[in-house]
Amino acid sequence: MPAPTSPIRPRLARAGAPVLAVLLALGLAACSDADIDDAAQQAKDAASEARSAIDDLKAQVDDARAEADAAEQKIADAKEQLGSLDDAAKAEAEKAVADAQTAVADAQGALEQAEAEGDAASQQALADAQAKVADARAELEAAKANAAGEAADSLDELAQQLTTLGDKLESAAAGS
């Protein structure tokens, strides 16, 4: 046997629906223009911060790219100076310069990725490129110890350029 239903329940439900609608309307009306303006301002501020972060990253990438371009020129200069070295020192220096060239190319690729994507993967690529640049710099320092004259000076200038490039890569990685 079904439970008896009270005629009061449907009346309460019919009467409660408009009351609930009025309460919801009053709740929505309670959102003042100031609240809406505040939310809109917060959205604008967030967008502005995002644009600023992107602009900062682009500036850091541009700085690092300029250092990479300068490093390419130093690599060309160093290659010209290696002819005066003895065979053993020349072979070591050539390998160090070739590794520096590879590290610079990797850095340029990582910078392009950071500019295009600006995400965690590009941050890792920049960190990897920075490590390769540091390794190449250490190789140049070792090769410089066995070189003399203009060749040693050229290797030293390239090592200094790679130090600067490494610093710029670190800044760009921190900014992405």
C-alpha cells in the first residue's frame, strides 16, 4: 500500500519554487558592480603580467641569441688562428672549437624553441644547452693551456664568449 501523500507537499513545492527563484535573484543581485569591476581588473592585471613575462622572455632570448651570434664569429676567428699550433695542440684545439660550435648551434635551437613555445620543455632545452656550453668552455680552457700566442688568445676570447652565452642561457631558462 502506497504511503499517503499530503496535499500540503505539492503546495509547498509550488510555493517554494518562486521563493527559491527570488532568493537566487537576490543573491545574483548582491554581486555589486564593484565586485564585477574588481574581477575584471584582476583579469586585466593577469593578462598584463602574462604579456610582460612574454616580453621579458623575448628580450632574454634576443640577448642570448646575440651572444650566440658573437660566439659564432669567435669560432671563425679561433679556427683561423689554429694553424700556428703543433699537431697535438692543434688537434685538441680543433676538437674544442668544434664542440663549441656544436654547443652554440644547440643553444640557438633551444633559444628558438623557447621563443616559440616558452614552456617547461624549452626551459629544459635551454638548461641542456647551457650545460653543453659550459662543457665546451672547459674544453677550450684545456686546449688554451696547450696553445700559445694568438691561438691561445683566440681560444681565450671564445671561452669568454661562451661564458657570457651560458649566463644569457641561464637567464632565459629562468624566464621561461
